[in-house]
Amino acid sequence: MPSLPRTLPRICVALGLPTANQLQRAAEREYKDGSTFLEFRLDYLPDPAAGIDVLRKFRKTYPDAYVLATCRHADASGYFKGSIEKQVEILEEALRAGATFVDLEIESVEKAKRAVCALRELGPVCLSYHNFEKTPALDPVLRRMRKYEADAYKIAITARKPSDNLRLIEFAHEPHERPLICLAMSEIGLASRILVAPLGSLFTYAAPMAESGTAPGQIAAKLMRGLYRSEKLTKATRVYGVIASPVAHSKSPLIHNRAFHARRVDAVYLPFLVPVLQLPDWMKFAAALPVQGFSVTIPHKQSILRHLDVVAPLAKRIGAVNTVWRKSGKWRGTNTDAEGVVKPLGKHLRLPHSSILIAGYGGAARAAAIALSDASAEITVTGRNMKKAQALAAAAKGEAITVREAAARHFDALVHATPLGMTPNVDGCLFNDGIPADVVLDMVYNPRETALLKRAAEQGLTVIPGIEMLLEQAAHQFEIWTGETAPRAVMREALGT
């Protein structure tokens, strides 16, 4: 009886295309880009037999490639609507055409109990389970599947909270009689797709370059290999990341992963989506994984304080933390946003006695206001919520004024620290007419040139894009976490600046 190859690439690129020609082009493109392990989702095709022909030609042209053939039934959230018998027949043809192995979902097996045996006479079979709603108890799922002999078992669940990833990763890490493929779908489950392979999963799935993936949370294979270096991660690799909601826009993974690679640090930096009410759950996940450190941004910079054992004095005064690390079993926090504001501004004006308008009153605004106040600048705070603006002004020994009042005055510098203008709402701008400052620093860095900075440039003002602050605070984070000098040139190049 044929068996699975002893070694498979860690990344399988899932190809779900509506025509045979598109499937063929995508497969050749991915192979030439370095992906030698592909999944052909035959159920995406109106006629799966056309996909068999593509598979046969592809394997003949690229005999060193590995192909997983899948024809998922509509009853298991696939697209094939024929009979179970026809589904099994298609997979048999895929094995005869050169598929390395095939995937058959548990729902089909339970309706046609001899299907796995028939398929295994031709080639290896992966028996799969998918849950697009939640993360169920995993042991009963595996017991259900192991009633049927297969060469590997796949469990794909949906992560609804950070600890769902932990349950899956720990389950994959346990010893099992047969190879296991585990992954968590959804954006919250993204980290599992990168971490499961070095921690016990036979492989993980990725999306192709030019098309969307076949399941929620899939990352492009090129990113998996290049940015996250998934194929080189080990059990000893240190895990870092950024927690935020939303998090997909974050440039921090670009900066820190390139910096780790440049300094030959065995570490990976991941984007962790942590909804506002799930911070306690994230901390449990981070402690158990274990995560060695992480960046903190909207909306957690202030609420994270109650979860830390040690907080730096400046961060306490700011009332916000953007950098956390683990040392001697304790979570420690500080604020590098302060450094990220003071250094770029200091290149354009003398800070003592300068008049600086802070727009906003969240964690980043507090860092800017307190740090600039410590540098003897005169602080004025504005925003749409005067109560919050007044509270920050009091902490920074400054004054609070309305946005209309601010527009009627003039300052040496404006530090914009609100989400206005951030992707996807790129047209937002606090000041619709004249900008009341000579120097404008916008903490928003995505897009690089915000509506505020465009207007400032048109008015002949000095502009400091948010990327300058992002780079400075990230460099300080890197040095705290690693003890190494931050490769600033590499970090800047990673952002294309």
C-alpha cells in the first residue's frame, strides 16, 4: 500500500480556481516561485475531470512537485455537488494521474465507509475535519476520525479567541500515532498557520500570490517563506508580535522580521488580532506559548497595564505601554512611543519652550504629551472630547482647547495622534482648512502620506510622516528585546523608505 513521502515541504499552497487554464497557470507560477507542494481544489472547477488533466500534465512536467488533490463536497463546505461515489471516483482518478495523496473529509467517509480503503489501495489518504464556526474539543474530533484508518488526519478549526490557537498548537505538539495537520482558520488564527509546522503539524497551508486563498486567514506562500521564514522556524524560535484590533494594516512585522534576520536572531514577529474584550485571554495565550515580547497598539495601550508585573516609571506617568517583554518570569512594560516622537521632532525644532499642539488623548497622544512636557515644551491638547483632552492636558501640565480654538491659533508643531486618516478611512483629517503649525508629525503611518500631511505639504509646512516615529520606537523595542543594536537602515529599507 502506498505511503506518504517521508519528507514533505512545510508549506502547501492551496489553489482554488474556477477554470482549468487558471489552475494550470497558477500551479506553474507557484512552482517557479519556489513552492513545490500544491493543493489542487478540484471542487472549484465546474468539471473536476478538467483538473485531473491539469494535474497529470503538471506532474509530468514537474515530477519533483508534490500535489494534494481535494474535491470537497458541498456537505462539508466545499463546492462539489455530485454523489459521494462520484467524489471518491474523482479522487481515485487524481491518484492515478500522479497526485501524491488525496484529502477526503470525514462527512463523506461516514456516508461511504469503504471509501478510504478503496482510495488507499491507490495512494495515501488524508482524512479531514473542518469547523468553520468554532474550536471544539479536539480529542473527540480525532477519535471520531480515527475510526477510519488513514495515512494522516487534518483538523481545521476556527479560532474565535487567542487561546483557541494555544489549544490547537498544544494538541499538534502531542505525540500521535499518525501524522497530524492542524490549523486555525480566521484572522485570529493566523499565527497558528505559521507556528504549527515547527511544533508538530505535518505541514501548513498558504495562499497563492495572485489569487485569494481557499480558507479564512491564509497567508501568501511568498510571505510565509520570505517574511516569516516559516520553513526555518524551530521549537527554539522565540516568538514576538504586535497585538491590536485591527492589526492587518500593521507594518511592524515587516520591520522586526527583517531586523531579526539581519542580526541573525532566531525569532519571528507575528500580527495578533486581539479584540478589545479578549486581552485577558491573550495574556494567558502569550504566557503559555510562550511569547517573549510584544508591541501594543490600539486599543490596548492603557488596558495592558493591569496585566503587567513591572511598569517603567515613564510608562506609568504616561498611563500607556506599547512594549512588553518577559524577564525572570515577569511581564515588564515600557513606552517607546515617547522616544519615537521626541527624536524626530528634535531634528526640526528646539524642544524647550516650543509650543506643541497634541491632537488626541489616547495612549500614543499621552506618550507624546508627557515626553514633550519632560523636554520643557509647552503643551496644548485638543480633540473632539474636551473632557479627555482636559485630563491629558492636566497630566502634561498644559492646557486644553477645542479643535476650533486650535485652528485659530499657531504652534511650532502639531503632533497628530488620532486614527483620522488611517487606512481604510484615508480621507479623514482633523483640520479642514489651514493647519496651525510650522511642523506637522502625523502618527498615522498607513498610508504613508495622510490627508493631513498632504495639506501640510501644500501649505509649505515641514512634514514628519508617521513612519519616522514607527521606525524610532521599533528600533528601541528591538534593542530591549534582543540586547542588540537595531539595524535601522534595514528596518527603514523594509518599509521602502
